[in-house]
Amino acid sequence: MAATRYRARVTRPGAARRSAVAGDEGVARRPYWDPYDDAIRRSPYDAWRALRDEAPVYYNPRYEFYALSRFDDVLAASIDCETFSSAYGITLDDIGRKPEHPLMIMLDPPEHDVLRKIVSGLFTPRAILRLEARIRELCAGYLEPFVGSRGFDYVREFGMRLPVMVISSLLGFPEEDHDQLREWSDAVLHREEGNERLTEEGKRAQDDSYRYYWNAVQERRRSPRDDLVSQLLSSEIDDGAGGRRALTDVEAVRMIGLISAAGNETVARHLGWAAIVLGEWPDERRKLVADRALVPNAVEELLRFEAPSPTQGRYATRPATMHGTTIPAGSKVALLTGSAGRDERRYPDADRFDVGRKLDRHVTLGYGVHYCLGAALARLEGRVALEETLARFPEWHVDRSEVRLVETNTVRGPASCPIRW
């Protein structure tokens, strides 16, 4: 099948400034945020600031959802999974009904906890650290050919190749399939401007990817290997009647699809943001070149500053009143983790990127029962990628007019980012 690719558009810096508020001339203007507006998606921070300051419990009548934008509110809602449920969908375009075969992240306790135990046993910090040498080797292989050049596309040649190689290798998928898996994932997440629904290309990619995972499950059942797919199939969960059982084929396929997509998309966007932000904040980049001990904290600051997954969808199971506004039961709710990371109430001078910033927490990787299981792996990939990049390319700049962003209502980040020196 022909590969399906993002139709990403050239970023226009500051385009969202025209869309941060809405209103006719002479009429009081009000905060406005639309997850399907390309201008706002490219640069959402003015819109999010307006929401935080003037409408911390924002309602969008066109798409009929509420949005929480302040750090404390996003954190509280992330913890309160009884009120703000994931069981009815986790993206704004899909909230409202319980799926027949939900992903683990679309379950609440206790069902969620049963499946989470399996994956958490595979992604322990000790197991992740054992991957460092291999990740460093992959980084060197991708970056070394550009030493002595005048620049390259950091995302297409590196940022989106590294994570799919790491997670697909862990799952046991052949290297020749890795690009196709990434392209299917891209297509499933892509949304057209003004349309919250999956595209026809996305539907085909979704079917093709799950067919691929189904075949992998059948093959591993016949001939187990030393990979995550085989480990998942050999795991057991509570059967609800006091016994134990193996995952069904459908459960396994859904779990594999989740691991594959989550391990691919967000890390790729995170690395792309690293290229952009460090190109635009050269003094901070030079601090990292001079002192590599700052790199782990810089990874956290990058996650706060440019969240690769800035919007999380929830369903209100009961009324919730915040800041004098009641979110009715049955409402769609967006937790704007990307806005929370720029909340001046939590982070002084929040729009400044500072590799030495003291961070006690952020919500970019989620919080509570749905905290990202792959967080340790994402952090490891981010740290090693930065270390290996800075060792070879201590100076670079980025022309924002050449950056192309993905168009989705879930992840946000560059699909292409040329860097030059």
C-alpha cells in the first residue's frame, strides 16, 4: 500500500494573534480557542493566555466543549478521574460514547489498573536505562553523516526516525516496516482545518495498522520471540472472578497499537521542538554545550515550554463548578496541558525558556492514574538525543518560515524543521 503522509503547512509566526479573541467591531471581544483552527494551532499561546486570564472555564459553542487552561485546574482535573473520565474518549472529536474495545488510556480504574500493571512491568526505569547504549548508537548513526554539512532537516532526518526505531524494535517489528508504521500513525492523527473527524486516509491507515498488529499477534502466538509483543501475550490479568487469564487477541492488538503510536508521535514532536527552541534561544543552548549536566533539566523545561501533546480530552460524569462556572454532567472537557505549562501563576516569566529553571512538576506527561507510562523512555530519548546533537552541532539557527507543523487535535509539533549553521 502507498504510504500516507501528513499534509503539513508552513508555519506563519504570530498568525494566531488574530484569532486569540473573537468579536465583531464595536462588540466586546471575548477569548476564543478552536482546536481545529490552523492559525491557532500553529501559535496557540495568545489564545491560551486569554483563556487563563478571562475564561479559565471556557466554553466553545461550535464544538460544544469546555476547556480548562490554568495549571492548578488542569492538575486537579487530571487527578479527579471520577469526575473527569477517560472512559468516553480522550480526544475532543471522539468523546461521548464508550468504545466497544477501548484502549487502556480510555479506561478508568479499576479496569485501567488491571491493564496498566502489564505495561508498567515492561517499562520499568531499570529496563529503560538498559536501552541507553542502543539509543546513543542510533543517534550517532543518524547524526554523524551531517557532520561537516551546512545543515539538515532535524525532524525528517532524525527526530521522527529515532523514536519509531526504538519503540518498533522493542515491539519486534522489522526495520523495513518502521517508516510505514510511522506514516500510518501520522495519518490517523491528522485533521483537516475546521473538521474534527478522522479523514478517509486516516480511516484506511487505522485499518491497515491494526491489520499489521493482528498479524504480528498471530505470528507471536505461533512462535514467541524476545520482544514486547511476545511478553504481552505471555502476561496474565485478573479475570474478574478471582482467577487469571491471558490477553485476548483484540486486547493485545489495542495495547500494541497504543504503545506503538505513543512511543512514536510525542517523542518525535518533542525532539522537533528541541531543535526550534534551542535554535531560538542560543544563549540557553550554549549553557548546555558548556555543561551537559544541565541537559536532563533542559528536557523538563522543553516539555513545559512546548508540550508535544497539549490537549487531553475528558468526559464530565457529574457537574463540576470551577471559578463560578458549572460544567454540566455529560460535557466534553479539554485539559489544556500546553497552556498549563505557560501559566504565569505557576511559572514566573513563563514565556521565557530557561534550562536552569527550578521545576518541581509539570503536567505535560499527564498526572494521576493516566500519567504517561512511557515517560522514562521519552525522557531518556530526549536526553540522549540532545547530548549527541550538541556534541556534533553546538551552533545552529532555525528559520520559522521553513518549519512545517503537523495538523492534529492531539499532538502538536514540527513535521519538518531545517536547521542550519
